[in-house]
Amino acid sequence: MEAPTRSRAISVEVNGEQIEMEVPARRLLVHFIRDDLGLTGTHVGCDTGNCGACTIHLDGEPVKSCMALAVQADGTKIRTVEALAADGELTALQQAFNAHHALQCGYCTPGMLMSATALLERNPRPTEDEVRYALQGNICRCTGYVNIVEAVMATGSGA
Amino acid sequence: MLLREVEYARPATVEDAVSLLATHDGARPLAGGQTLVNVMKARAAAPDVLVDLADLDELRTIGFSSDGLLEIGAMVTYAQLMSSSEVDVARPILAEVASTIADVQVRNRGTVGGNVCVSDPTNHLPPLLAALGATFTIRGAAGERTVSADEFFLGVYMTAVGEGELLTKVSVPPSSGAGDGFAGVTIGKHGTYIVDAAATVAGDNVAIALGCVAAAPVRAAAMEKRLAGSDFSEATVRGAAEGLGETLDPPSDVHGSADYRRRLAEVSAVRAVLQAAGRRKER
Amino acid sequence: MIVSGTKELPAPRETVWGVINEPSEMAKLMPGVESFEITDEKHWTAKVKVPLGLGGLKMTMNFEKLEERPLEFASMRAKGQGVGALMDMTTSFTLSEVEGGTSMVWEADVKIAGPVGAMGQRVLQPIVNQQVSQVLAALEERVSAAAGGGE
Amino acid sequence: MSTVTEQPTTTLKKGYVGQSIPRKEDKRLVQGQGTFFDDVRRHGMGYVHFVRSPYAHAKIVSIDVSKALELEGVYGTITGDEVAIHTDPFFEMSVEPGGNIKDYALAVGRVRHMGEPVAAVCAATRELARDAADLIEVDYDPLPVLVDAEESLKNEVVLHDDAGSNVVWSGVFDWGDVDQALADADHVVKIDRLHFHRFSSTPLECAGALVEYDKGTGEWTLTCNHQMPGVGAIWMAPALRTGIDKLRFVTHDIGGGFGNKICLHPQYVVLCLMARKLGRPVQWTEWRTDQHTANAHGNERTFFDVEVAVKADGEMTGFKVRALDDCGAFPRYEPLGCIIWAQVTPGLYGWRNIRVDFTQVCTNKSPVSPNRGYSRMQHLWLTERIVDIVATELGLDPVEVRKRNYVKAEQMPYETPNGCVYDSGDYAAALDIALDLIDYGSVEARRSEAASRGKLLGFGIGSTLDSGTNNFGQSTLLNPDLQFSGNNEAASVKLDIFGEVVVTLGTVPQGQGHETTAAQVVADILGCSPDQVNVRRGHDTWFNSHAGFSGTYASQFAFTGLGAVKGAAELVREEMIQLAAAVLQAPPDVIELADGFARIKDGPEEAALPFMALGAIINANNAFLPPEFNPTLNHRFVCRPYFGMVDTEKKTGQLTLTYATQIHAAVVEVDPETGEVEIVDYAAVDDCGVRINPQIVEGQVHGATAHAIGAALSEDFVYDEEGTLLTANFYDYHVPHAMDMPPLKTGAMESPSPVAPLGAKGMGEGGGGGIHCIGAAIQDALRAAGGAIVYTSCNPPHRVWSMLQDPEANSAHVEVVSR
């Protein structure tokens, strides 16, 4: 049984690429993603785990990366907003966000896209209530959510 | 947002976890981290050693004990509760309440064990499990013991789980015809509760537990007695709730005064009991 | 935040007074005390790791006796400075002789600032109550030990 | 490529302007490729953490940084003593006593609000800087705390000894003859107290900056999210004892501003000192709790002794009020808030007799800064509360009393009692659209249906004006010695060598889509597609396309920002036509710019020059041009709105130029047992003149409404008597999320502005209507349960519940004196 350590070598698949790195045990996953990996699309908007701007996929599930330690991600698969249009081709959801003016400052958008992508992967044709329920953990201060909900539902119905 | 230095270990077995917890001063289990990591970010409190329970698959199972109790592993997440067929069959209120805890992201990580061991008065599960008559199995160097909800919930961030011990599972009696209810007032939809109440009506008896009004869940004993064997009509239930507020000494804060919480306790108890009574099967 | 109450202690007033008036005794009652140092007759400091359930809260507490009327009344002020919290607490004890021991009326005015304060007021009040009840339990234990077998 | 028909250049060709084209900004933002200040790294940069006061009011006895400096990886510290030596206090705008306040970049000798920065420490990593901050020992000696503005007026506890009083500014505004109006009135409605609470827009991205110091040139570069660099530099340069051009502000993408990123100069000055002291780049990121406790709150304002003159037929002829504004520990953008409300003195109403006795004081709370609707929202809330209380007390219908008293469309442009001019609008028509959207006719039926379910239904209207394009001359009504007046914004447009149109803005967008709307305007003027127009992202002082009042604030981009773009584009257009005429040997008036070509109208196919040709000639092939003909195809234009002078005696004048209308209406259901309020129907109608990009306008209405609903039902900065902020982060400061927000119905009208360059009015700060209409709807719902009067702007469940328990105690002491 290994003794507790102050830092730890972790191996994480990030957007399809295996990353090995020694990280301090106290480093938050969101800071590992932003500062160590330079993937600055994932954002920090609060310090109590309420706002969801730091939402990524961990082993396929949307989670808030500000409430996990980087060492907890050892052995997992992580997907961040940068992976959505990895081949340069925007996903239907990203295009719908543009078409429906579903973003203004864009700071909550990465987290919003990761939550909505996870929803659509599980429920391709969500109702408005299901969309709002899925996005409840993602705060936006610019849009009042009107166009975001519209864009997600439009993507769902293939409009 | 930036934690103090901390040591971290990720044991492979429950025994290893228990031994790590026993041998390191200031060691704390790390389950979903949806409260503990926030408290560490605020540097409001700082464990010296984190024992990550992520690899203890044994604690992630949901099943039934030999005598038919629903057994929920301490590391079962809220999302697992929501999608579990065993829960849906045995005690669906658990999934119903879990589905209103925080948001999708938190429910994917937050665990039943974390919720009850943090024992924050505003957490959803302590009053619910108290009303359902759940029992809590704790493993330590001296072996395993099981305690009731009254014995488990001692105060804010304080439970029967001592230094060097680990909660392994929560056992919940199947409803077998009983009706369960949960009601209260939240800060925003599906937000943190200002006051909540859980109720279960089995045959002629009702168990009512109130949350957010003290350091641990409070049983509305007088109201339970008054309702035993009653018709559970709205008038009867409202009558039985009178005076409940005065028996409480709830905190006051920016979301409500003690007096507001006393009234909400009565309103929540009535609504939970009526919901539970309405869901009884064997009537 | 004001917390108050009465506590029945199974010991004569002299014994209770002997404990609450003696800095070295009072220091031992604090939950999670690690070390303490008597500066002078009216001042002492204690290094405390308040067991907050989610992790210890390290604090240095500076105590100062304010007022005392032997066997009847004592009040003191404790200023705690630690990482994550700043505490300023004034407590008073009023003793009265009752059948079978001493009745102690206590009152504490607790001000907490800093991150712990920000973790939500509704959690703070019960935490303070818990810490106070632990101090009272320790006091009762100390007092009955002193009254029973003597030192 | 759409065909563009030729029209005189003064009015825009109907082309891209007016269309909801998708935004250019989105491509990068939806891929996580935006650049926010915290994304930018520099080699060897240090992370800064501020040590902040846990006390609301205390003397600083001593600061010991020695332990922090011994920590491995710590680069250095800055304390208040160094700030007092190396910098001067920030420039104060008020007259005495407020003008004597000393406001340094860090607390000097005394802390005046919880969270106030006391020292800064810089280290190799974020975590180390935070650890070092815990090692800095500050010894405080607590002082008595002031958290109530009325208490502050007594000056028993004085925050700023240099000022000797807590009063920042006070004065009386008296227009018309309110005493006569009250004497002639059939009813005088008296309201003794109304309170507008303290909250803020809490942009999701907190404040911060990366600051580099160039030792050789003595220049600082701030990669930051300051939304008003023009004024930021005016504060910082004198404090740092340097020239204004030594401060280069660079912004890329900003995660929301809403006014809360205007007063960042204190922390930025500390970063400048740290960068110079350590000789390395330094970076500071503010966390959410820092922003709530110490960055920017909206003005908290209490109104006393309101008296309203009402005629028998429901006409309201005037009102008087005593206003007390709490600006927190330091007047940073204040006391401008003491006059900005006067842009909308009568609200939307025609009363001519208004007296406002206005006082602003300091308290031991976070300093205020402009917050969406700044100071006008507070005053408009007062006028709407007056109208709804008058209607309730005199049994008038809230729709009728508004229609009777609204300024009428035929009176536009309408001069208000204090000399502002409402440029255009039809308030009654906008109200009708809102009533239609919310199916006003069915309200009573819905009220009884709700009652059958044990719920109290209520309907409310919130009419508001979004005054846009600030005349900084209004500051001279506060302090005649101030040397600020007028307004300006700059932009540059150039045609590059390969025919690409490049635009640089002086404004600082934080989500308003300036790159897109600017491209629409330029495309229509130059006759090309917005895709051909590259609007550079953000603001950069080195673009040299900014002016003294550059920034994005006060709902003025549509006027000054796009006005500058239009001006610059028209200069380039003129030269393109002259150049094409010279090359094509034709008179200028037969040349047209369309589809990316300069060509002879209806001329032969080959008589058309692509933009690339013009760009190439000027930039790389211009020998054949006659010596005296020297087009540059690169122009900077400053849009300077004309206000005329203000009258400091009568306190009158044009304080702003455009007035966008927003009428909101809400239907709510109140749970009488718990006080919970649910919005069951909501409509918002906007009239901001010509809409450059309708979808963007609508987005602003949605966002502003969400801010209002949050403020009306949950967002409140509450302090306890020790000055501790009880809602210090999103755990207790509840911001509406997707499930809290009701579906919003929106409507729009277009009353073009006769004064704005494009007929487009600034808009975006009119959301206050949401606070007004929800308060009115709650009051309406409670009429059936005791009739409590809504006296404050934030009504969470516990407050609505207490209004139900004791209607009398909770209603403002409203009294009607009738003749």
C-alpha cells in the first residue's frame, strides 16, 4: 500500500492524447488543464463549484473540473471544449450557438457546450424542460439562457 | 481557490483505506469531493492527508441484503441512485430526491457517503434517510458496526464515523407499500434548502424528519404521535403540525429568520406527510 | 452571534471556580488544544486545531481575563487568529450555589470573520454550538474529577 | 454577395445594417479559442495574490512580510507604506468634504471594508502566492463599523479623517415649482421610505491583468479586462506619476463587464508597482469571493419623505424626495452617480415639478462602481414605485394611470424639466405590445384560477428608459471646477494592400458583438460584405484609435462607437471614389462602390476596380498619382456627440442624447405559505431606434431581464452589523440559472433617433424594468392578502412571507392627504 505523497505522476488521456505528468496533490484539475496543459478554453467563474464554466467530460460524464484534483484524474479520459471541433469542422451544436446568438461574451460557452453535448449524446431530442434541467449547473450572465435553450433544442431536432 | 499543501493516497482496498485513515493524523476520506474540495479551496479547513476512495469498487454497488434491505455503497453517486433499478423498485424516493441535488455535474461525482458524512444541515439525504429508518455500516480497525440515523448524525460535519473509520454502506428498508414524501423551500429551483422535511407513512404510522433546523435531522415526534392511526386528511395533518415550530430552535441567516424557518418546518412537514400518505399502496 | 445557556455542575462552587479561574485548567478544555503558554496572571495563549469535521482549523488563541468576582462571576475574551478564520469571543460565567452542586449561567458573544464565515452562516451557528457544548462537557468532566478524587 | 442600391451617403444603404447576421466573434469563442486575460502567459511571470482585510473597519497597526519573503519561490511583496511613497492618491471628482478623501491603491494605515487589499505578494506559482499571503502577519486594531447610510450621516464614526465627514456629495435639484403643485393637488400621496438594495451584475469572468514593465521606455503594458481604459488611464497615470501614454491597455476577449470592470485602477496600480519593482511580468486573477467582497457593487439608495401631487383625474403633476446614496468605503467612479439619475429625472412621465434633495455617504462596505443601469435604474425604480403606490392608494388602474401620465409620442422630442431631450419614442404603444404579449385581458381570470390552487396571482408593469451617450459635462453640476465635458470615441478604417478592410475600435466590447455590428456598418458604406471587413478584436492603446472617453459603458456604442466607425469609413469611401474616378478617367459622381468593386455605375464590365486594386495602388504602386492627390485609404475618426453647455446654476442641460424605451410586464404567483414567487408570464418590449443587428439587441434585452429577475428575487449583498458580507460568493448570492428563468416573450419597435449617426440608440441598460414590474406584481398579488406595500427592490421568499404575516409593519408608511 503506497504512502500518501505530496505530488504524484498521473497518466491522463486528454482529447485523445495520453499525457504523463507529475502534479502536486493540491492542484485542481481545472488549473492542471489551464496552466499545465495550456488548454485555456476551460474557464473558472466562481470559487464554490456553482457556475459550471469549468465543465469538461471525465470518462464521458460532464463534471466541474474546479471540484476535482488533478491527481483524481489519473487513469481517466478527459475531453475539453477544444476537442469538439478537433478537425476544424464545427459541430452542429457549435454552429447552432452561432446561428441562434446563444453566446455574447463567450466565457460560459465552453462549459455550456460541454454540458449540452453530454445531454445530446444521451437524449438527442430533448424537451425545453430537459434542456434547462441539463444546463442548471451552467450560469450565464449575458444571455438569460433564452437563445442557448433554443440553440440546443434546434440541434436536437436537426433544425 | 488554491489549496494548502496536502498529501494524497489512493488505496486499492477498504482495508488499506481504513489503515491509512487510522495511521495518519488529520487524514480525511475523499469521495466525490463536491463539498470537501470547496472547503479546502476556501482554506476554511484543511485535512493533512486525503485518502481517495475512487478505486474501492466494493463501495460502488447497490444491492439487497439477505433480509431484503436495500444496500447502497458509500461511493454510489447521486446519478447512480437516479438510474438504479434496485432503488426504483425498493425505494424510489431516494432517486426522486437525488435528482434535485445541485446539478448534472455535481450528481455525476457527489456520493451518498459524502453527503451523509459531511452532514451539512442543508444536505438532502440526512433527513430523508432518518425518516426512512436507514442504518449506517462503519468499518474500522476493530471491525464493522451498524448504527441508526439518530446515532449516526451527531452534528455539522460530525457523524459516528470516528478517526480511522470509514462508512461502507447505507441500508434502507424497502418501502413495501409505504408512501414516502419530501418537501421544502429552496434557494432557486433545485437549490440549497432553507428548510426541508421527509416523511414516510407505513400503515398507520408516520416518520417525519426535518432538515436545516438544527445541526442534525430532527424527528417531529409529537406530530408523529398525533398522526398515528389517523385518517391523514389535510385537516388532520395540518392540525397535527401546529406548535411544531415552537419546539425548534433553527438558525437565522440571510435566507430566513429563525421564525421563518419555524413556519417553513410546519409547512414542509405537512406537505411531505400529505405526499407520503397519498403514495401509500396498500390502502 | 450570541449563544448562551445554563449548566448544572456536580461540584461545589469553589471547585468550579478553581477550574474556570485557572488559565492552565481552562486551556485544557478547548477542543483540539495542542499547546498553551501562560503569559501572566491574566493572559495566556493556546495553539488549537479545532476539529471541524472536514479538516482541522489551526488557530492561535489569545485569552485575556476581563472581570472576576470570586465564586460568582468571571468573564474573558479570546481572540483567535488562524488560517481561514478570525474569531473574537467574549464569554461570561455566573455561578450560583444549588442543591447538589453549582449552576453556571454562561453566555458567549462570538464574532467570526474570514473564509469560515463565508462558508454559509447557517452552518456556522450549529458549529459554534457544538464547540461550546464540547467545552462544557470537558468542564463538567474536569470539575467532577476535581470534586470526586481531588488532585 | 447582395446587390447594393446606390443612395446618398448620408443615409445608409439598406444592406447588412438591420440584419441579424451571425456574429464574427463566435467562431473562436465556440471552440474555446477566445483569449481572456487569464489565458495569456509570459515567460518568468509571477502570480500575485492580495492579502485582504477580514475586518470592515480597523487601524493597521503593523504588517510583517518577513515570513512570506522567506518562503521558497516568493518573488516579492508590496504594502500600503510603499504605495504611499511611490504613488499619489487617486484623483477625486467631488467637492469638499468628499474631494479630500485619500484613496490609495492599497489600504494605508486603515482598512475601511471587508476584503480591502492590504498587501500584495508575488510568487512563482498561484499556490505559492496564496501560501505566502497566509504568512503575511497584519495586526489590526478594530474600529466601530458603519453599515447603515443614515447612521453614517451622523458622522459619529468618520471613515476618512482627511475629509472630516462621511458625506461624499450633497445638493438639491429643484425644477418647476413642486410646492405649488402640492398645494394645488387634489391628493398628496406621502411615502416615508423606499429602499433600492445593493447588488451587482457579477460578470462570470472576474477582474484581473497581466502587467509588464519596460525598463527602457518606462512603459507598462496591461493585458487586462478593463472596460473603460480612457478613464482608467486618467486615474492611473497621475497616481503612478507618469504620462498617460506610458500605460498601454490591451484587451482581447472579456467575460462580461456590465460596468463592474470600470474601477479596477487600484489593483492595477499595485500590479504596475510590482512589475517595476521585480523587473518581471506579474499576473493577478481575482476570484469570485474577492469580487463580491471588494470589487464593484451597484449603488444602494434609500428614498425618504416622498410627496406626490396628484389631480382628481389621475394626472400627476410633480414629486419631491430626499435621496440617500451609499457608495461604500471609497467614491471611485462616484460621485457621478449623484447626477447621472438626472438624465431621466421625470422617468417616462410628464410631471414638470420635481425636487430631489440628494446626499451620498461612505460606509464600511465595498466601494460601488457603475452597474448595468447605473443610477438611472435606481431613480426609475423610484418613479415606477411612486406610480404603482399612487395607483394602489387611489384605486387607479396601473395601465390607465401610466397611459395618462406617459410623455406622449406627439410631444417628442420632449424636453424634460431639467433640460434633457427625450429624442423619440411611443411609450403607450410599447406598453400595448407588452400587454398584448402577456395577454393582459386574461389576468383576472388567471387570478381566480390561481386562487383556486391557493396561490396569489399578481400583475405588474415596469417601464424604463435607457439613457445613452453620456455628456461628461454633467460632472460640472457636481463640481464646477472639473475639467470634463462632452464625450468622444474613435475608430480607424483602412483599405489594406490586398483589398482587406481593417477596422480598429476605441471601444472595449465584453460580449456586445462590436466586431459584427461595426463590420455591418462598414460593409454598407464601402459596398462590400462584412466577411471582407476584419474588425480587430478588443482594444489596444497602440492602435491609436482611442480617445479620452474610450470604453464601452453607458449604452453608447451604437452612437459614439458606430458613429466613429461610420465617420472613418465615409472618409475612406470618399477617397476610394476619388481614386477610382482618377484611374477610370470618370467623374466621381458616376462611381459606385458595390460588391467589393469601385466601378462606373452601369458602366462596361471592365470599368470596375476590385478593392485590391485600390489597396495595391496606394500601398505599393502610387508613382503615377499626381503630386497634390495623396489619398491614404486609412482614416481615424473621432465621433464627438454635441451636447452644448450645461447650466451649473439651474443644473440643467443635455446630460445624454438618446433614450431607448423598455417596457416590461410580469405575471407572478405567490405561495402564501412560504412567500415563494414564481414568474408565470413575462414580456419585454424594446424600442432603441434603428436596430443594427436585431438578434444582438434582443440578446441584450434577455440578459438585462435576467439581471433584473435575479436582483428582484434573490441577488442581494447583505452585510451584518460587523460589516461582514453574508453573500460573499455564489453559494449564498443566488444568480438565476436556466431553470430559474421563465420563458421570455419579447417585442420590439423602432423609433429612429433624430440625433444618433445611424438613428440607432444605445441600449442594454434598460433591464431595470424587470425589477420594477416584479415588485409591482408582488404588491398586486398581496392586495388580496393584507395589501402590504413593496418598499424594497429585492423580495426573496422570506421578505414576501413577512409582508404576508404583517402587512402593516412591512408596508412603507403611506399616507394620502386629500382635499
